[in-house]
Amino acid sequence: MKKIKFLMIAMMAFTVCTTFTACGDDKDDNNPPVVIDDNDDEEPQSTPSSNYDRYQQAVNNIVNSQKKNDKVILVVAFGSTWEQAYDTFDKVVEDYKSQFSGWDVFLSFSSAICINNARAGENVASRDFYDPEHFLTAIGLAGYKKIVVQSLQVIPGEEFRRVRDTYVKDFMNNRNGDFTNAYMKSLDLNVVVGTPLMAEESDTEALAKVLNEESDIKAAVNEGIVAFMGHGNPEGYDYYGGNIRYLQLEDALRKINNNYYVGTVDMDETYAEDVLEHIAGGTFTYQVGDMTKTITYTANNATKAQLYPLMSIAGDHAHNDMADAEDPESWFSLFNAAGIDTKAYESNFTEACWKNTDEIKANGYIPALAERAKVRALWMQHTKDAIAKLGTDEAMSTPTTAPEE
């Protein structure tokens, strides 16, 4: 039985860093932002309480200065340190503010590494981002009455688990004792978490339809192979069946056109080899929970391929693991080495969030999922679905705040 690495489905709760976006280093922890150390060879150390308080005050100022309503949407992304990604995140916030009248909108990074590298000015000018814990504390202190935390993850993987089961649940449990009992009681059934892009199998079908309707993707798939590179959970560790979404998306796409393929990058390997084996044709058996699933691929003799990131933004994974012509292990290099004329950049994408620089004009552009208006609309539909749950048993509950006798 061949076990495809990017589709390992093993339900284990082990904290590792995985999602569709990336920074310069995939290592991360579950703590708030940490102090930048001048020694790049060492792991950052835990933040002193004074810095924690300083960050909290900064976020309080952001929330208080921008508060216009009693309802708030906190969009949570993993993070990045690329200008293109920052502009994409800005576009997401802009769309949310436009589409959700009467709601305040804020953006948070769940990765401490990304927050610190962004603050240090890695790759681009320094910019401040903050984690969900600080934002949720500021939101509570500002007295918001309805709170939606929207995941900008692609699959329900480890990062989504951390957002929902750590940040939001700690907030609802008033872990740090920041809020009064009366306020916590008022939040009962008034807080909800919006799900990732491919939370359910039906979401993969909706995404497949939207992607196939994109003019640049449609043009590419009509000329040859289109391969999407997702992130995935680490091999052997799965959360909420997240990894299976890639296989389900590929199934949905290939029902439209057999030139579509989906793989992942996950951790230190690309797994482009697996996709290339599918392109070569053959029968493969996947272990899916307690079941096995066998899929037969017909050999694809296409001589061209276009690569796309299946991530919300185009950061390190897209530019390095997928598109780097100087890295012999990048998807670009492996596909070309297999005799397929492959491109990772393109010049006909019309929605580019990043500035139209001379470099882009010369070298092309890598469009990410959140740069596509119709894909952003899918995320926003998840937010609308979440809002509809407010006040119902599907929203989150606060535990009793009555003192124990």
C-alpha cells in the first residue's frame, strides 16, 4: 500500500506549526509575541510581563480608537513577512469592512514568529501585528456585545484548532480574570468562530468551482497541467480531518478537468514527487481514518504546467518552496526536471494586491487564494454563517461565573 505523505490522516493532538501561510521559519509556539533576540541562531525567549502589558496597551489603543459599533469581527491569519501578503491581508480587511456594515473589523496573526519578524522588518519595512489573545482581551475590555472570530486558514488544521480551542476558549473562560462576571454572562451565546475555507467536504466542491472559473486558471488548465500547492498538517498529525480536504478538492477539480492536481509542502519537504507520480499515472491507495481509498490516475502527457499556491497569501512557501528556480527541490525545479515546461509566476492575473512594480512586470506574479475576490467571498460566507449562529445553541457558551461555595 502506498501511503501518500500529504494525506496522512492520524488524529493526534500534538502542537506543531502548520497552515496555508508561512514566515521565514515554521517553528512557533503558543505564547504571545516574544522578544526579538539579536542572535538569530537562538530561539526567542518568553516575553517579560512588562512587554506583554505594553503590547496589550498598544492593542487596546487600536481597538478603542477604531471602535464604532458593539459588534466585531476578528480575522485571524497565521501570518507572513512578505509585502505581497501584507497587501493581501489589507485587502481582506477592506472587503470585510465593506461587506459587514455595522461591524468593526480587525486582523490578527496567530504566529508569534511572524509577529516578531514583521516587527523586526524582515523582508520589508517594520509593521506591527498582534496575536488573538491580545486582541480578544482588548475587544472584551472595549465592551463588545457580539464577537465573531473568523479563521483565515484553508483547512481545519492545527492552526485553526489553536484559534478555536485555545485563544477563543481561554477568552470565554476569562482565563486571566480581565472581565467582570456580568460581562462574561452577557457574552453567553454571543461569541462564535467562523470556519476555514475548506471546513467541510461541500466547501471543497464550492472552491473547485470558483477556482475553475478564474480566467487565469482556466486558461492554464486548458493548455496543460495546473498543480496547487497547499500547506497541510505535518505527516502523522491531523486535526478534524483537515488533510483529507486536499484529496477531496482534487477529486472535485478533476471532475471538471483531469489536468488538475493538488499536493502540499508541509514542513521540510515539498511532496511534489507524489504529484508527479500521479501525473505519470497509476493506482494509489490512501489510508483515510479506518478506511482505505484507492484512486487510479491516467497518465497525463501534457508538456506544460502552471503552479499555484493553495494558501491565503503568497509568502515563503509560494516564492521559495514552490517557485524558486535556484532550489533543486522546489516544485518548479522538480516539475521542469521531469520534462514538463513549468511556470510558477504569471503575468495575466488582474487582481494583484501587491504594487505593480517593475520587478513584477519583469518576472510575473504569484496569485494567492485571498487575492481572488470570489474566493474571499467564500470566506465571507463562512462569516455570515457564523453570524447566523449568534444567539443559538451553536454559539459558544461561557461557564458559570458564580463563586464556588
